[in-house]
Amino acid sequence: MPRPAATRLLARRLTLLGLVPLVFYLTAFALYTFPAVLSFRTHYFCDSGDGFKYVWDLWWIGKALQSGQFPFFTRMMYWPTGVTLVADNLTPLNGLIALGLRGVGLTLVEAHNVLIIFGFGGSGLTAFWLAYRMSGHYLGALVAGFVFTFSSYHFAHAEGHLNLVSLQWLPLFIWFFYELLERPRVGWALAAAAILVLNGLTDFYLLFYCGLTAVVLTLWHARQRRNLFFAFQRPYRGPMAIFAVLAALTCGLQIAAILMANHRDPFEAGHPASEFGMDVLAPLIPGGHWRWANLTAFYWQHLKANIHESSVYLGWAALGLMIYAWRKRAAITDKNFGFWYVMFWIFAILALGPRLLFWGHSVASVLPYAVLQWIFPPLKLSGMPVRMFVLAILAASVAASFGVRAFSNRPARRWIVPLLLLLMIIEYQPRPLTLSPAAAPEWVYVLRQLPAGAAIDQVSPQTSALYYQTIHEKPLAFGYASREPESIRVRNEQIHRRLAQGDYAGLVQLDGFSYVITRDVLPPQVGLLLFESEGTRIYRFQPH
């Protein structure tokens, strides 16, 4: 092919397969969340709870790398002992991206919001790529990306879980690993291993989900080939070995570090899996993050999990497309078509958790998740089986792309597709995006100007204190990590006991604190008053 023609063809493919779907999903996100985009520079696209924790993560990764510190341990909180972050949902990849964005002039709030927006646009794009590779139908793939990225699950976690907003690497890994099994080449092995690392650097949940999906996909191909050990034979042996070695040397070391840290100083137990399993009706009834959630409050108010976790509504339009595609499976020639239904049911069942929940009530026990937890004990550190439903949503989105293709092949029924898409737009309409001002109280800026020294913040909620620290940059007595070692609890009790007993000398001499932010009045021999406004005071501890 002549060079100009080849260049035009490449440009056309990049436009149709990259630019067009990305712009489509970004535009849809802006419309779904309007007028949030007008607050891009002044408000964080998250709540002041867990959302501020991830703002701190972005700040800390940048600060640690710029100062040559090890980012997986910090003394900026839980001073002076510090805390390990190897098991924290630190989302270091997002921290690296935020550091790059800040390097070109963006503020922390702008970098955070770019990551949120990219999480939706990028997730839609990679789900589109996966679905287009499977169904080969452009409109169907666009619908698949829409189902995946604008699902209730995704919007619910946009409230305060940046790690679970950044889903864009998950469809990409499944696509690359699928190609590795279909066309075993070193290139696909390298690509799948690289994307696995990106998932691991985004979130431990995503890394675990990638591993489970790889196992299911491998077993599916073994069944097709009627050979359980096909991966050890030519031409698979070399590429699969390369993938396994690279995964072990990267993500394997990451997992080993977590297990070793847990062995030395056990992490506090995670959320109870029995309370954070998916209610069996949750995929069928809109949850608390729907725009018109008051219409279904009769249901979701009875669920044990909070609305950020229990809002996993899949939508009747997507289900309708799935069902229609299955009914027309005889006309679908793709040999792996059935895999997406197998994947859907496996992860939908695992998402139920160890006990079957119906309308908020436990009706049965010992489900497959309990067996998985027994096989892989570290899973107890998470305790969030409902989050596994994201894989069922991804499988449903791919199956839905086949449904759109099936309707398109029957001219007499094509009119149904626009109706289903309209229903889908209504079903996924989220409640207004939570916005948190990027400002802080006056005392935070005063503390920033004071000489270096550790502080005890007695006036702010934990996550707000971490956000304020991104401004004043003083080490804090307390903090908030996703998984805290037991020693931190003992150490916190010691600090609280000294505060309650008025043992300020111990706080200064033994723990090295310089400042306290409080609403109490301290005697002059204890602290020098540096600032007071609206009942909040900053004292510098007097040396003893």
C-alpha cells in the first residue's frame, strides 16, 4: 500500500477506534455530572471522607518521590513511629500520573479531577476496545463501553474511591491475556504482564480480579482444547512462561511484601464480608446512587452495605441485550461467545459473599466466596465481595455488544435498539456528583508558615486532617490508612491516654510533638498560643 494511503488508513483507524469513542464517553460524563465540570479548578470531585484520603495519596506519592523517600512507608502520619503503606490502597500509579500533571502546571485539585474524568473516559474506551475485539460491531462496542463505565457501580465509587474509579486497565488486561491464549506470542505476554503491573499499581482489588479472570479464561481455553495442560505445550510454553515470570517478579513481590508485613505486624481485620456481600436483588433494582433513588428507597434502605457499595444496578436494557444475544447464539460464530456468560455468572455469584442476602436479610450460608476465602486467606483483609461484581458488569457489557449486533442483523427489529439505549441512559442517570471545596480553614495556612515540627490535630475529622496536611505539610499524630497494623492501635491509645491525662511533657519529650490544634485552653506553662479564631487554637508546646 502506498505510504500516503497507509497513513490515511492509520489516521482513520485511530480516529474511529480511539478519538471518537473517547470523546463520546468524556462528553457523556460531562453531561451526566453537569454542572460539576464548572467546578473543575475549585472543588475536588469526591467527598470529604475516603475521597480526601485519596487526595492525600496523590500528594504523598509526589512528595515522597521528589524528596527521595520510600513511598510505601510514611512518618507524615502516626508520628513518630510512622506506618507501612504496602497494604494501603495507595494507588501509586495515579500518584505518578498526578505528579506528572502537576509538573506541567496543574494544581493538586486539577490533577485529581483529571484522574476522575480519565477514569470514566478511559474505562469506557478500553471496554469499547475489548468488546469490539470480541463482537466486531462498532455500535455494540460503544454500548458496551457505556454499560461498563457509566454503571451504577462506577458512579457509586466516584464518591470517594479513586482506586475503583480507575478501572481502565482492567478491560485492557483481559483483552491482552485473551490474545495471549488465542495467539501465543512473546509480544502479548509482555503486554499482558505490563498491564497486570498497572492494575497492581492502581489497586490490590484490580490485581486480584485480573488473577481470577486469568484463571477462568485459561480454564475456558483448556476446556475448548480438551487439554488441561495446554499452556505447558508448544507454542504456549515460552510466552506463558515469560508472562508467569514477569508477573512473579513484579506483582508477586508486591503480594509477598503485603504478606510479610502482615506476618510481622498483623493488619486490623477488614470489613466483615458477611455484611458487604451483594444483595441478590441489587443488580435488578436501582440503588442509592441513582438520580431518582427515592423511588427505590423501599428496597435499598434495607441493605446492610452502605449505598456506595450496594449500588450495583446492572440495568434492564443491558440484561435485555444479554438475553437476546443468548437466544440468538446459534447465529453467533464466535467460539468464545459463551465465555462472557460464564464469567458473568462466576463473578456475580462470588460477589454475593459468604452468605446469601435477600432484601437485606441473610437466608443461606457457605456460598462459593467462603470457599475462595478458605483457599486464599489473605482475602480476609478486604472483606468486600460485592466489589467483584465489576467483572460481571464487564462481562455483561461485552455480551450486550453481541446483543446489539444480533438486533442489527434483523432489520425488522432494529428499532428496538434505540429504545433500549434510551432506557439505558435513564437507568444509569447518577445522582449529582459530590464536590468538596479545595479550600481549608485559616489555621491550616497559619500552621503552614510555622517552623517544622509534628502536630496533634484535635479538631478535624481524620480524612480532613489528611487533606489539610497536603497544605501545611506538618507530620501528624494520627491518620487514616486502608489497612493499619495492630501496633498502630496500641500507639494511638497511648497518645490519647497522654492527652486525656494532660501528659504534655511526654508528648514533647518522648514523642517529639511541637504543636497542638485544639479547642481547649492550655495553661501558659504548657503551650504558647500562636493563633486563635472561632474557637480553634494553635499552641506550641513549651519545652520542659
